[in-house]
Amino acid sequence: MQPALPKKILVVDDDEAQAHLIATFLRKHGFHVVTANDPLAALQLLEHSPVDLVITDLMMPHVDGIDFTERLHQLPNLAQVPVILISAWPSEQLSDKGMRRGVALTLSKPVHLAKLLDLVGFAT
């Protein structure tokens, strides 16, 4: 029996320091992580390299995290990929809007890495 491959996670955040922090933390916990600093670049990446989970910031240039999630789920073979949305302005209204448009879970900033790890485990 072959060992299970590590789950592949895409982190999308225009804040490179935040993306690096999350990616480094998740790699230390055995995940294969790729990053994108622009949601449009992330969509191009996903067309050729599917993932098991996406973690995205809400506020980004060109496309916000909710619109990005909607576009992601329109790609072939990615309609069921869970998305964790990170926001500095969490609210029940934002969570409801995100869930209606495909977001699986939301997380408040500042990101508490232990909580993020719990959500990643739940989502994958």
C-alpha cells in the first residue's frame, strides 16, 4: 500500500508576507503548498494544476475572494474544491454571502495558525 500523498493547498493573498507565513506553517505540517499573489494568476494556475483546498484573502486587487471562489468553482474538475476565506472584517453577513457563493469556511484576521490548521483539517 502506497502512503497517501500530501494534500495540495493553494494560498491566494496579495500580501506576500501573509501568504509566505501561511504557506510555511502548512508545509511544516506536511501539506504541499503553492501560492499566488493575484487571484487572476491563481485561476490560470488552477487550470493546469488542481488542488485539494484553496485559502484566499477577501480583499485583493481585480477580484475579491468571494468572486474568485465563484470563478474557481466554474473551472472543470474544481467545482467541489473547498475554500477558506480570510478576512479582516468578518461578519455573519459576509459569511452568509460567501457560503451562498461557494466559500466553505471563513477565518478572521489576524490569522491564528492553530485555528487555520483546524479549519484545513476540517475542510480536507
